[in-house]
Amino acid sequence: MKYIDEFQDPELARRLLDDIHATVTRPWALMEVCGGQTHTIIRHGIDQLLPKEVELIHGPGCPVCVTPLEVIDKALEIASRPGVIFCSFGDMLRVPGTGRDLFGVRGEGGDVRVVYSPLDALRIARENPDREVVFFGIGFETTAPPNAMTVYQARKLGIANFSLLVSHVRVPPAIEAIMRSSDCRVQGFLAAGHVCSVMGTEEYPELADGFGVPIVVTGFEPLDILEGVRRAVRQLEHGEYRVENAYPRAVRPEGNPAAKAMLADVFEVTDRAWRGIGVIPDSGWRLAERYREYDAEHRFSVTGITTREPAECRSGEVLQGLIKPHECEAFGGVCTPRTPLGATMVSSEGACAAYYLYRRLGGTSAPLEASPVG
């Protein structure tokens, strides 16, 4: 299968690993800023095959995981109201808010529906003109364009009973926040290829130059990850700090102009809170003033939200790359995918979920798949 089999070739993986082993001379810490990359790394045991000098740190790359608790609680409040049809992707339904989740709201009689596209929610709004239909719009730069297009279409078609609960975040400000942290150990980044396929790479050179870190745009298959690591390590060993595109089959320097134009029309940059991290300036989007009538927070005036994170959950430290999931005392015991304390154990891109699924229960056990690929 094109772009799948080629990027899971064991022989090519071995060559890349040999090159990395031959290149590295000192310890380096690299962060991947994508939950999909984290799952590839853990599933295939890539971190265990790299030289001991190369550490992979899992960053805040899961959009479900970084959605702040306050927004989750606002979603629960809106979904509980009579006359509301609340639509969401399925991975949000089990994300714990303060005391319950969207599955719980549905069990209590709320009309919570799983959809596969924001346009599905718009269709539901057209079919139910007497109901308020809300779509839970979360994610990074990747999911923001279709959500923006849906709001654009709602206004164009005059669908007044549709609104968007927005919690979109942007990757470059998060990288800056990580590098400014006093606890930061990161010396290089594997940037998320799907984000760059939308936004391009023009925001990254300033970060690479300003903080002295290589940033390598990387895909999601095993060979993509290994090539990203190889390039980052080679730069570090030579004292170089620049942006490299190791995912040219999907990423262009200018990104996707049409998607960026839609984002610029519908959204405006704003400060955003990241779950477990806090507020990062200019790290998110909200609906622009001319689309404010489609903003669910504005429409439903949700106020008086009091949030409470479980004291034993250390997902915030996981998201910042300060600890590995198995270093949390609740991991695998009190906190499992069936009884999650935090979003990092629920989401299909969460680091805790990856460690649990692939049996990294103590941090040193082998993953289920012994091979680095396939």
C-alpha cells in the first residue's frame, strides 16, 4: 500500500537506526509534539531501539488531552440542557469533566451524538430546525479548517440553530512555552506533519533560531519517526539549529493557502488554557466577531463553572514531558482506560493510553510488537 508499506520496511529501519547509533556521541532529549507520533513510537518500540543517549520526550500533542477541564465542563452543561443536540467526535465522550463525562450526560437523557464530521452536525441542524445543535470543535491546526468551513457554511445557508463550542489550540506558541519553562530539558523537536501540512513551516525558523533547537517536520510511520530523529541528532551533533522538512510528501513550506484563508476569515487568535499546563498567550483561536452568533459559549452564556482536577492525576506533568506515564502513581491501577482520571488515558492519541495499551506498565517492559516495524 503506497506510503504505508514503504515506511514500515524493517531493513530500511535498521539502516536508519545504524546511522543514528553511529552519529550520536552524547545525550540528547527530543520531544515529539504529536500524539499520533507518540503512539507510533510506543507501539513499535522505537524509543527502546534508539541509542541510550537519545531520549524521546512526549509533548502536549494530543488535542483531546489538552482541552481544558473548564471547556469540558461547559460542554457537559450545554449538553444537559433541554432542546440541545450536542454533537462530538467519539473520543471526547469519555473525557472526564468534574464528576462526569458526555457518556454520563447521555445516560441521563441528554441528546449527545457521535458524528464523523462537523458537516454532519450542520446537517442535523438543518433536519431539526426546532432544536439547538452544538458541535464540539477541538483540536490543533489540523481540525480547525473544517470547523471554520462549517461555521462559514452555516452563515451562508442561514442555519441559525447551529453553534460551535470552540477549543482550538496552536502548536508554535506551545513550543515556545515549553522552551521558556524552567524545567525544560528539550533540545530538539519532531514537529507534527499534519499541522504543518495546513500551516506550513514559516512559524518555526524563529523558534529554532531563538531557542537554539533543531525542529524537524516529521510524519507518522516508523521510518518517518526514525528519519526525524536521525536529522535532529545530526543537527545537534554538528551544533546546527534549523527547520528541516522530513515529510515533503505532505508538507509544503507555504502549507495549504485555502485552509489558511478560511481560518483567517472565521477565527481570530486568542490566549488559550491548556489542560495541565495553563494559559499560553496567543495559543488558540476563537470565532471572529462577525461569526460570534455561532459561538456556543456566547449563545448559551455558560457561567459559574467550578472545576476540580483529581488530586492523584499527574496528566499535566505527562503533557509537559516532565514525567513518563508509568511514573504516575495512579497509572494502571486507579487510572485505566475504563476508569480514567485524566484525558491522557482516554484519548486514542494520549500518552498514558499508549503506555497502557502497549504494556509499558513499568517503563522497561517490551511492547506487544517485538519488531520496530509492521
